[in-house]
Amino acid sequence: MALPSLTSLSGLENLTSIGGSIVISGNNALTSLTGLNNIDPYSITGLSIGNNVSLSICDIQSICSYLSTHGGIEFFQGNALGCNNRVGVEADCGVGIDDNNGFEGQLCIYPNPASNILTFSFTLNQSALVNLEVTNQVGQVVATILDESISEGKHQVTWNAEGLPSGIYFYRLKAGNRSSAGKMFVMR
């Protein structure tokens, strides 16, 4: 006999605080985290969202705010595209670079979609250790483009995606304690 599975979290809409971790696992019919929208992100100490094969909507306010402000413990795996890894969830959330924390403006990537050469462009307000990675849809790092100290100012980095199959990929730029993430498309 199969165990019951959640189909919706809408009954939790009045919940405003957790005071611990959110663990959602093994719910084959659950498609969205809607219902957790009103939770104070500072009351969340961790996220474990895995093996919910139909779950594709994780970009709700409380989860997005937790990821952009905490960078704490999290696990996304075994869910549908859009909820299957942190970088993908951050991209859907629009987690971006904050002007007051070493960055100026948003990380830009062009062309997107691309067939081979991509250019990443960003501005640092101060010197920082910068890491720029590309991951596939299951969160595996397929390329580390930057992992070095970079001085303040405007920067452009080109990268050749040759060898990657067509598909959706995610990029994340970290500089100091801030990050920006997004989706990119490789088309052959």
C-alpha cells in the first residue's frame, strides 16, 4: 500500500514562522510550494526539498528570501525542473546582486541563447574573491569559469560552451558574500 502524498500546501497560507527546517520529501503529486509564501525567511534554519517528482514551482517569496539573505543549509534534488537545484531556484527567484555589497548592477550574459561563445559582464564596487560556475539541470558543475581574486571595476569574461549538449544550464557568480544566478540556453 502506497503512503499518502501531499498534493498542495495551500492549507499553510496563514503560517508565518517555522523556527526550524522545512523538509518536503516524497510527494509525487505536489507541484508547487505555494502556501509557504508568508513564512518569515529568518525563521527558517534549513531547507530540504527532494524527491517530489512533479514539484516545479519553488520560487515563492519565503524560499526566495531565505536563499537571498541566508545562504544557509539547503537541499534540492529529485524534483522537477525549476526546483531541482539551488542555482535553478535562485534563477527563477531572480536572486540578484545587491548594490551595497560589492556589486554594481546585475550580472549580464549574452548572447542567450548561445551556440558557443558567451560573455559574462559585471561590475565590482570593491575587490573580491569571485567564483563563476555553470551547472546542468541536476546541479552538477559543468564549468568553473572564474575562481580568483578580482579588483574593483567593470569586467567581462568570455567562455566557450562548445562540447555542451543543447539544453538549459544555470550560472552563478559569487563575489564575497553576495551572489547572482540565472539561466542560460545552449542551442546547437
